[in-house]
Amino acid sequence: MGTQRNGFKKENYIISVDVGTTSIRCHVYDKEAQIRGSCVTKVNLLYPEPGMVELDPEELWMGFVKVVKGAVQDSGFQMCQMEALGISTQRGTFTTWDRKTGVPFHNFISWQDLRAADLVRSWNNSCTMKALHGVAKALHFLSRNKRFLAASLIVFSTQHVTLRLAWALQNWKRVRFGSASQGNCCFGTIDTWLLYKLTKGRWFTFLCMCWSELCCFLLSLPLSILPKARDPSPPPPPQMADQQAAMFGECCFDVGDVKITMGTGTFMNINTGSQPHTSVSGLYPVVGWKIGPEVVYLAEGNAADTGTAIKWAQKLELFSDVRETDTMASSVADSDGVCFVPSFSGLQAPLNDPKACASFMGLKPSTTKSHLVRAILESIAFRNKQLYETMLRETHIPITKIRADGGVGTNDFVMQLTADLFGRKVSRPTRHEMSCLGAAFVAGLGVGMRTPTQTQI
């Protein structure tokens, strides 16, 4: 891969950016998927009120620009040698902005935000949901089709963008009665916002928002079906949600491949092939990727508080360096009966309780910092076990391989306990930033690079 310039062949490279919950990182990759330059900056999370988690849109954009420039500078190459840009972003974090000026109406509302908890509970207890469940149960009784059974158990959660957006429409009059009612309000998650900024509004997902006194309906146009006549410029850069990108970066291309990303939260995905999975326990089907005519689906379960719990313990000064946790946990034979529930943002599948509170249990005078740290790390592995058993029970797909990544995946204690609980091997690649690598792979495929293989990671 290269270009002819003044008689010399200049190598071209791929820029890949991963916008996570706690950091934005950028790598410059060569055609062998080796990192040639890097830059990282922190994401500043805002907590305006208990249960609320926000990000500043302009600060996020400036951080994005900063890491791209920094990575290219670190590589020693020129920007003109960057042939493609791949972007991986956290999901479920959104904002709204003025269609004409591009000015956001409010901060990003994070996927961890709980402000819509009361609205979620209201909807889940509503007559509409009860009627839906009743009809679905009747259809399942008559047909024995599992999809109707899943529909009879479906509930909203605070991680769903829809009800957090409904909360914003109900509580911020400037959004509801101003721009939205005039058709001048854009809605988007982080990938859409970055695309809007990168192309100065030429490519973006526009949602028509309408509402009544009873509910809020959202209609979206995915990027893949935007009319080409809208803008004759080149197509936008490849963008992937973080977990799909990590799955691709781990080369989990076969049915039954499992990926576990342990970062701010834990996200476990299994490749279900060409068919989306119907869940009755809180797993959710997502589109993994589409290459040519082939669409690959994943089933996903998550635990929202993994790295969050470790960072919380660090703030309490249970340890000074995260790397100490492995040694501390191994320094005691067990947790001395102490258990930790990692649920600052509720408990997800298979428990699905948005109101569950984080807590220590079993504390006694003999409890030490090491016991507390061990209990926290054990809770991460136990949640992994819950998700794994749920996948085995629901999908009935033979597991072919299990690969783990993410910052918490570097912790030997968590990894070993997870493998012991699973009763099988869990592979840990030498690289841990798989979302960034997956986005780079997809960007590279778009410009003619070869298909990635496991040997590359």
C-alpha cells in the first residue's frame, strides 16, 4: 500500500480513534496492523446531580482533534500519508444540537446516566406495556415461537437512549418547544456528532422528533440509507460502535466466538452468525458488521460497573495504583467472607434491576483493605460468570473460543478467576485496545487492505 510521489513510493497508514467512556485514544497503524504512533487524552465526566453523568460536546470534539494530531505527530509521518480514518465510539451517549448553527442544546447524556429511571419504571408499569406483554404471551402460547416469549418480557432500561431523550424533551423546554417543534433539532450519539463536526454538517443522522402528551416517538435514518444525492462528497469515514469494533479487532468472525471487553463496564458478545438472537434474560441482539451482502449479528450482555468499581476503590484510597490490586487480592487466601455488589448503575442481564445499589456485605473487624480489593475483583469475575452462563443457556451455540480485552483484562487475578469459573481457556491478546484495532481493520478493508487474521493480534 503506497502512493507514487516525485518518483518515490510513500507508505500510507490508517488512523483509528476510539472514543471511550474515560479516554480518547488514537493510533496510527501500518499495513501490518502495527502501531506507529499514538496519543491519548482523558474524557472529563461531569456529575451535575446524583445519578447524572454527562460529557461536554465541544470538549469531546477538541479531545478528538488533539489525539489525531498527536498520534500523527508521534508517528513522524505526514497527515497526507493517512489514507483512511476509522472511528470507534461508546454507545448510548447522546446530545441534541441546532441544525443551523451546530451548537449543542445540552451536554452529552452518558449511557451510565440514571436520570430517566423514574420514566423507565413508569413505562415498564404502564398499561401499554402490560397490554403488549399480554398479547405476546397469548401469541407465544398459540405458536410456541420464542420471539413472542421474548416480547412478553421486554422492558425498557436506563441504558436505552429513547427514554433518556424523552426525559430531555420533557424537562428542557428549549429543546422541546424551540428547535424540535420547528424541525430544527438534530439528535445524535457520539459517532453522529463527530461525523457532523468532521464534515461540517454535510453528513449526519437526522431524527424527526414528534411527541404527544402520552409518548415520544423517534424515527431515525441510518447512515447506510442516506440518499447519495444529498452530498456529492466522498462517503463518511467508517464508524463502529465500540463493542462491535472490539469483536472485529479480536477476529471473532466465526459463529460461537466470544469476546469479553472489561473496561468501564464489561461487555460480553457472542457471534450468532446471520440470525439475531431472541433473548428472554436481557441479552440483546446487535448488528456486528456488514461486509458486502453479509450481515453478522451478535448477542450481547453487559455489566455496567467494572472499571468504575475499581476507580471508586482507588478514590477511597484502598490502593494508590491500579496495578497493586492484583498483588493485594493474591496476598490473602480469600475475601474473609466479604462480598461486593458492583451496581453503581444498577444490575443488567440476567438480573435487570436498574435500582440495585452497590454494597459491601460480610464486613467484620478482621476485614482489611486486601479483603475489600479482593471482593471487588471477585465481583467482576462473578458477573462474567453470570453473563457467560446466560449466553450458554439462551443461545445453545457451542463456544469456539473466548478472548478478553480492555484495561481490566490486564489484571491477572480477574482473568484467572474468570477462566476458572468458566472452566475453560480465556485468551488474552498482547494488545488490549481492540476497539481501536477493529475500527482500523474496517477502515483498512475500505481502502483495499487484506482481511485481518488472528496472527496479526
